[in-house]
Amino acid sequence: MTELVTTERIDHIMVIRMCRENKRNSFDRALADALDAALNELDDDVDLWVGVLTGTPLVFSAGSDLTSRGDYDTERGGEYGLIRRRRRKPLIAAIEGFALGGGLELAMACDMVVAAENARLGLPEVRRGLVPTSAGLFRAPSSLPVNVARELILTGEPMSARRGYEVGFVNVVTEAGGALDAAVELARKVCLNGPVAVQACVREINDALNADDEAGWLATARAKEAIGASEDLHEGLRAFFEKREPKWIGR
């Protein structure tokens, strides 16, 4: 395992930490491969029953590293090593700081979410003339009340951990610094149960929820195509790299 991702075993629990904090845990090829390897180990080791995915005390993940030009797909997990993964073992997101864009889409790919009071959860892609491309366009409306999903997607404004709890997306809210401990405690509760039964439940719940994923990915592709040649897209990316507000022209 590289230093970009570290793992720790606690009984039958694997804690997976994303450690690219200098880049806000944004995903390039190296981070995607490192997370994919950790999740493969979780999937394949019969002595591991539950996973906890976390970042650093300051940030969960900012999603895609725009300098990677989309090079973060993996064979078993798809985007970031997780977004399209067919899992049977429970995976709990433990969020400190912000989970934005693909970072929130990572959390939506988990089974449960624990978030500290300082967490901010958002899909800010439209602020750069982009669209969510790692399942946010269809998983947000299935993970959240649809109007809350629309608000996140269309305004780009993040929501607090407390609001995430109130709308049913976050399972547990903790004080700052407490998300990982609370997620491990939740994982311990899962480990009290028969692992074969738990894994069967995870597989069947996720298969049912993901039954319409093909349509969701087609919709995502159409959205990407719609912005692909737009002047606003190029302006949004220029503004991001120049660290300024974009000047939209609407075409």
C-alpha cells in the first residue's frame, strides 16, 4: 500500500484512510489505484467483515483532480476505485471537513455515513460549468429527498452534516474529530451479526438500488455531451486554474 492510502485492521474491521491532503484527497491515477487496492483487499479477505473509509482531519475528498483529465478509473471499482464497485461487505464513510463533488459521490457509494459537525457535503460542479459525473446525478436523488438533491446539484451550495442527518443521508453526527471513532463503533455493531447474512443483505440491497444504474449512466453521458463543447465549460476550467470567479456567457 502506498502512502496515499493507509489501512488499519481492528478485529474484523478495515479502516481505509485517504492521505493526499495536500491535494484535498482529490483523485488522480495514483490515488485511485491505491484506494482500489485497499478495497480489493477488503473484498477478498474473508477475515474482514466491514470497511470504514475516511480521509484526514481536514478533508474527506474533493473528488476528481482536474489535472488528471479523467484518468482515475479502475477495473474492479470504476471511478476512484469505488463508484461502480459491486460490493457485498458493508462500507461506512467517516467524514471530517468537506466531501465535495466526487468526494460526496464516494460517500453515496458507501452503505452508511458518519459525519462530524465540521463536515460540508456538496456537489459544486456547476460552479465550474461541469456536471456530476460519478453517479451524483442519479444517486443524489435516490439518497436524498429529490428537492434537496436538486438544490445541491443546481446551486452548488454544500449542506452541513446536521442537515444531512435531518434529511436522512447521514446516520450519525459527531463533534469535530469524532467521525472515525463513531464509524468504527457502528462497524462493531455490524460485526456482532452473522457476516454471511450481513453480506447477503448488502449485496441484495445494493443490487436493488442499482438496478437502474445503466439509465443513470446514460443520463450522465448525455449531460456530459451537452456541456462538452460549451464555452462556459472552458471558462469554468480556466477560472478554476486561475483562481478567480468565472464569467459565464450561457453558451
